[in-house]
Amino acid sequence: MNILFTASECVPFVKTGGLADVVGSLAPVLAKAGHDVRVMLPLYTAIAQDYQHQMQFVLSFDVQLGWRRQYCGVLMLKKDGVTYYFLDNKYYFGRPYIYGLGGDEYERYGFFCRAVLNALPLLEFRPDVLHAHDWQSGMVPALLKIQYAHLPFYSGIRSLFTIHNLQYQGIFGIREVQDVLGLGDGLWSSDKLECYGCANFMKAGLVYSDAISTVSPSYAEEITTAYFGERLDGLIRARKDTLYGVLNGIDVEEYDPATDRLIYQNYTAEDLSGKAENKRRLQEELGLKVDADVPLIAMVGRLTNQKGLDLVDRVLPDMMSENAQLAVLGMGDAHYTNLFSWAEGHYKGQLAARFAMDHALAHKLYAGADFFLMPSLFEPCGLSQLISMRYGTVPIVRETGGLRDTVLSYNEYNGDGNGFTFFNYNAHDMLVVIRRALHYFRSDPAVLTSLRKRGMAGDFSWTHSAKDYEAIYQKLTGKV
Ligand code: ADP
């Protein structure tokens, strides 16, 4: 099959979160299965020069956006069997940030979505399936169906829209979006593009794609309810017959403690001594007290309310009184960076916080910590808990979305489980479970070792999920 991915980020080129990991690791697996997989991304300044030098110019064309005529260059890079196209427009993407600050996101990603569709015949690539990811690509299936599907080249192209996080929808004024994409007044009713008086790129993707998926079976269930549905649950319920939940995998080659070059020392499930050395060096690097007997809890992720940081905020002194160490790596809301920078000074040698996008340090944390804390308010899938298990770091998570689908709480009666979990979004429930985990660390390390080994033996590769996506593509196209 010819498969086109469109997304706003993709490893190894540009990443702010899990979306990049998913696009960048799923595409090569599908290519390996024999499909012609191509990925279209914006050419951001943030993409490393190294990669930019490897790109080849293919062609350029003009994109009509209302009264604007904007240049679009297409650059190409082939890697691991996948063809990556980068859509170049310096005005939109030659900025020192990836998302947000300019207030013209509708125009940047409106341009991107239109350029994706216009580029296809020029590249002579006709996808069987157009697989669009998250709101930045939401207008691709919508424009395809509304403005392109009647043209011979595009007719019959089927679309799949994947929600990686329903919280981010791309909500803008209708007039502004009309001004860029020229979608007539007749399209702005609530069964089409209008959404609570606004334009909403996510909704556009949900209404006009042929099928919808999200990144875990539990989250697929959850978003049909008002609590998780972010005001789109009615629409999602209406589309339930074409809604799929496919669990993300991780790149098991990149995240492999036996070969990872970013960590201090390699190790395997059979010989965990290297993990102890990683902990020692990590404590040293972060200015934590170097002590193998003090349990080290790590958190890596965006510092937003989604990640359950309000629970940590609520019981931080209690956590610290347990004589455990906490290491936090993330970027995000000032509320949480203020909290953790204060706490780093207050709990000197016991708490360390770094506010950067630091790929290497993230690997060191996954390898060096004893526990990985992820008490999310909601979690579409979550990759961090999978990565931590792969490194023998035991996850402590809240039972929601993909966390619920991947972490099973330790059962002291039959020995089942690969981590520790709690259900209610309640700080003291989290604290009790942290205490339970620390109890095993101190009093029953054999349990912890078996949890570490079980985590490391888990299959978090794309093997199963890539097949699930193939099955959806087959269903959509009737092709094998
Ligand atoms: P989300 O997509 O909601 O941000 P995920 O758990 O699905 O969360 O994926 C987050 C990914 O981004 C993981 O690979 C994690 O290691 C990485 N990550 C998040 N914040 C940072 C950071 N500050 N530095 C390095 N890696 C980070």
C-alpha cells in the first residue's frame, strides 16, 4: 500500500512529545512490512543542521491561501526505508519555536494542510491511505473530502485520523480560518466544521476522516465520555463504529539498556549491576546524595496539569519525608517549574529538577532511577512508562488511558504485575502507593527485582500495533 503520514513532529527530526516518537517509529516498521511509506512534515528551523544538509530539494510550488500566495519548497530525505518530505516556507516555519507564540497557528497549519494535498500530484505519489496525526493535520482529511475528492487524482484516497491528545484541538476564529482556507459559509454548521462558535482543526479531522483512531484501547473508551471527551465526546460517540484504539509501541532499538550509548553503563535483565552504576553516576551528576540505599524516583515529561503534577504538589513534603529522592526533567507551565526549582533548593541533595528538552538526560533518568512516577490526570497512551519498564525502572502510575493498559499493579498474593498503580485522582492515594513501592525497595528487594525483570521482558515493540494499523488500512481500502 501507499501510505502517507502527515504530522507536525517526528523523531529524529523534531520532537516536543510522544507524537514525534510514534510517527518516527511506526513509519519505518510499516515500510519494513513492505509498504511505500512517506511522511510529510514542516521544515522547522529546529531540525538539526545535520539532517538539513542531507535533504535534497525536490520541487516548489505556490500555495493559494485566500488572498495570499505562499511559496512551498519540498525537500526530501530517505531514512530506514521511509521517504520524508519537508515542506519549506521560512515565513511559517523558519521561526525559533515549533508551536504557539505567533498567534497565527491556524495560518501556519492551514498552510501545511493545504500544501500537503497540493504537493501529492506534483510528487506523483498517490496514497491509498492518508494517515493524519493530531490537530495540526486535522484539516488534511477535511480539505480532502470537501475540496479535492472530486478530482480524479484524489478520488478514492481513504483517510485515517489519529488522536494523540484530545486536549489540544487547534481552536480558532471561523473568519480567520475562512480567510486562509476559503471554506464557504455553508460548511460552518455544527455537523460539519463549526464547534461551539469556533473553528476547530481536531473536530475537522474527526468529522471528515474515514476512520478515527487513538493511541490506547482505554483512551478510546474514555473519550466517549464527557469527563475525558474535551467537549467532543458527542461527536466521538457518534463515530464509535469507526473508532479504534491501537496501543503505541516504542523504538526498542533506541531504548535498549544493553546498547544505549547515552547512558553511563549498559546492562541487561540478567545482570542488573550496570543499573546500580547508572544510579550512582546519575545521583552524582544531578547533585543528589550518592547512596544506593536511597530509592530514586524519576519523572520525565511535559510539566502540565495532564501529568498529575498537582498531586505531587499536594504531598511533596510527605514524599520527601519518606527519605526518597526525586529527579524531575521537563518543560512546561511556570507553576510547576516554580514549584520544583523552589523544592530543589529546599530539599538539597534530595530533589533535582532540570527544565530543558534533554534527550540524553532523559535516557540517563530512565536507566538510573528505581521508580518512574506518572500519576497522570489523563494519558492517551504514555510512552515514558514503557521506556522506564524497558530499563528495569518500576512504574508508579495512575490507572487511566494507556497507563491502565500497560501497567498492572503488583499483586502480593499471586506475584502478578509489573508496577504499582492507583485509581482515584487523589494525592493521598498516590502517596500510599508510593509508600507501598518504597516498602518493597527497602524490605523485600526480591519483589522489586522480579518487577524490574518482568518490565524488561515485556514486549513494547511495534510488532502487534503495526499489524493493527495495517488491518485498519486494509479495512479502509479493501487492499491487502
Ligand atoms: P506526551 O506525548 O503526553 O508528552 P508521552 O509519555 O507519550 O507524553 O511521551 C513523552 C516523550 O517525550 C517521551 O519519550 C519522553 O521521554 C520525552 N520527553 C518529555 N519531556 C522531555 C524532556 N524535557 N527531555 C527529554 N525528553 C522528554
